[in-house]
Amino acid sequence: MLQVFVYGSLKPGGQYFDRYCAPYFTEMQEAIVYAKLYDLPMGYPAIVSGTSPVYGYVFTFEDPEVLTQLDELEEYIPDRPIEQNEYIRKEIQTFDLHQQPLGWAWVYEMTQEQAERLGGVILPEGVWSKSAIDPIEPIDHCS
């Protein structure tokens, strides 16, 4: 079994959920990791090492090939020097919403320097939502 923690565009409702996760996971659980969450101006988030709760999901997959597909999506090449990858894939301790340990899961994480260089903004509440960065449509009260 393979577990992956997702916190951005791979979450349910996210841009890549239907293609990369929905057809393959056998279990999905809301989860927390302790890190720092950034909203990046390119329209996706990044976590970096830290101690704040970041909310997302742990997906359990039976086929380890899913990790190869996620690596391709995140443009992560394990044999490439760390500084040449946008994200680093590593294992991180996960917790349920009551802070009980769930075990270890793979996560795609950035370095603090990379998140700052890309113009990331810290999300202190630990939740990323695409809708939070989409322009708000004005409500037309006249129609």
C-alpha cells in the first residue's frame, strides 16, 4: 500500500484530482501534517518544513505506479539534484483531525527559499483552496 498526503490541486475538487487520484485510490481520509503552507502566484500551493497544521487528505493507493505519475505531474525526478526539482518528494508523519497518528505518507514539499523566491504567501490557517485565489465574480443585483 502506498499513502500520499495531498493539500492542493490533487484534493477532491482540485484541478488534478479526477485524473491522478480519483480512479486509483482505495481509501481517502482527511488529515493534518505539521508544516507551513504557501499560496503561490502560479495558482497552486506548496508546503515547507514547519510546525503549523496543514489540512489535506491521505490517499491510499494499491498500485505504486501512481507515485511515478504524481512525480511526472510535479516534475520531480528522484535522481536529479534537489535544487533542480521544484518539489522534493519525502515521507511525512500524518495525523487525523483529532491529532491521532495515521502513519507516514509521501508528500511533495518545497524548500522555504524556493517558496519565498516564487512569491509565496503564507496561509496561516493551513488550508489552500483554488477558489480563495480566483477572482470573485461580482453579484449582479439588477437581474
